Amino acid sequence: MFLDFFLLLRQHAIPVTIPEYLTLLAALRSSVGGVSIDAFYALSKTILIKHEQQLDLFDRLFQQYVADREKITVSLFLPDTPPDWFVQLFESSPYPDEQQLLGSAGGGDELWNELRRQLAAADEQTEFTNQEKPAPGAAGQRDQAVADDEPQPGQQQGAIKVWEQRDYRNLDDTLELNTRNLKMALRQLRTLTREGRGTELDINGTIDQTSRNAGLLDIRTQPARKNRIKVLMLLDVGGSMDDHIELCSHLFSAARYQFQQLEFFYFHNCVYETLWRDNTRRRDRVSTYEVLAKYKRDYNVIFVGDASMSPFELTIPRGSVEHYNEEAGLVWLDRFRQQFPNLVWLNPTPVGHWRYAKSTQLIRDWSGNRMFPLTISGLTLAMKSLKNPKVVFDG
């Protein structure tokens, strides 16, 4: 029935759905005889994976699934009654296409019966032969069922396991960021608009106007599309942030490349009365009130910091470790939240560590759960949150 591999993907947060499962089974039923595991790998990846960032995780799970197996036998039969886990798993499904399928089927029990009806015509089993393991027969050559992949005379048995090559590891959305994939994540915030002089050929406009002129060519131009997003980045430096210097440097480099209108300032632990642009000259400070007055509400504000400090720095006056601040850190953070509706906090520490720091919980509550981990998936979600404040991180 092939549910074990399907559930393995679900358990590791690859969003495979029942309709895709049915599509895969239909593809398997259309196969004649046995096929190779390489072909099964390509087929399942094509049908089940919807985003390139999931490719590396899929390869690792596929490798785990086929390890030490000479054959994978896929039975296309279902028992009469659905198991409890099926009803619990799919009736609470977060995927819209599954919810629609469940609704049209009339619930988990009816869906199970529908699955059984769709598979009733299949009275055969499908076998996937592992090309890396000798199959029974003379000289250990592969079974004739995989004749399409039969080696040429003089060649040795054994195909390259493409899922072990890990060609997509840089796209894995669970990995921390480097400059290249970080730029890809930041592109989620792009808003392309046309402003200024017409320097780009408007093909559609030219065709339309030429048609209106009875074929007399009338060339039209338009301004080039540019990303007009404005970003104000505030970066925590020093102390515990020293452990994240390389990652934050990648982030800053990618942001400078991606956003033409990028302004930045540094702070330590929390923003207070002043900020600065040059860490080698921290005495050359800028008033935080001046920053709030200069940059308008159309700026997207990105805080970058581990939010790790004494809770007193956030909750009481003169709680800062560097100076006697007249107002608590949360008071200053509130001023930013009131000024900038599009605001997120990027945290380079692992999500599992957040609950151990009271200050992290305070800032996360202050942000309305708009604190995101500094990973590909976290940064991508943060960029979506800047465009839609209802997008939050519940991890």
C-alpha cells in the first residue's frame, strides 16, 4: 500500500497530501512489471515534492527508506476498516486540498472506502529492484524486468545512487544560511514597481498600439521594474552575539545586495537612547529619537539579535549593563512598534533554546510572535510577515 514511505515524509514535515498519494499510486499501477529503485525515486520525487527547498530532505529520507532493502514491494490493497491513526491524522489535516477531499468524501471512514474502491481494480503488486544489490540469477545480473536499465556488455552492475549525492543540500530549508541561499530568501520581500523615465521596451503596449494604427509601427517604452522596498536593519553586536558574527555578516551582505534602500544601525542587547553605525567608533552615536523621526512608516524594520540578556534590561529603568538607561528596553521597543507596523525580529539561536531565556520570551511576546529563526524557512516566513503582519511563527 506504500503508506510507510508516505507517512515518513509527513512525519518530517514534507507536505505530501492524500491527492498526491493517489496520483502516485495511479502512476505505479500504470507501470508494467518491475521497475528500478532509481525510477521509483524519480517518480516519487516528481509527484510528491513541490518546492526545491525540500529536495535535500527528500533525498535523505529516501536513502533512509531504501537502506538495506533488496526489494520494495508495494501492495495496492487496503483493509476493510481504516486504522485509528488514519482518521486522526487526516481529519486534522492542515492542507486545503486534503480538507476539500475529506469534505467531499464525507469524513475519514468514507475516504478510506473511496481509497479502497479506487484500488479495487489493481490485483497485482509492484516491486522495485534495488540496482545496488545483486538480484538472483546468473552472475548476479539484474532481473530482466529492468531491461531498460540493463548495463552494456563489459559494464559492471550498479547504478549511481543519485539520492546519496546530496546535490540540493544548500536548498534545505532547515539549514542555517549562507550568502547565496540567504539572498533567495530575502527576495520574498521584493515589490517591483515602475517609476521614472521609459527605458524599457513595452512589448504588449507596442503590439496593442501598432494594431490600433492598422499595422503602422508605434514603439512604446516603459520604466524598468525595480525593487522599491525600504528596509531599516538594527543589528545586535557584542556579548553573546559574537558567536553569530559569521552568520550575521552573511545576512548583512545579502541584504546590501538585495535592497537598494537599506539603512542600518547597531545596538547592544536592546535599543535605548542611542544607536551607532560604526562598531569601531561607538562614541559616534545617533539619537534613537532622530532615527524614529527620519524613517517613516513605509520602512520595513528587521531586528537581528539573540534576545539574550538580563530581563531587567527590558523591564525596568537603569537595567542596562552598559549605562543607566532612564527608560526600560521595552519602552523603546514599543516606540519602534508604534512607528513601524511592518516589523520582525530574526534570532540566530536555535528555536529549542528560546524557552530557556526569559528575555527571549519577553521580546517574542512583545513582537506578537513575529520572532523568526535565522534559517532559510524562518527568513522566508519573516519576509512574508513583513508583507502580511498576520503571518507569525508558532514554532
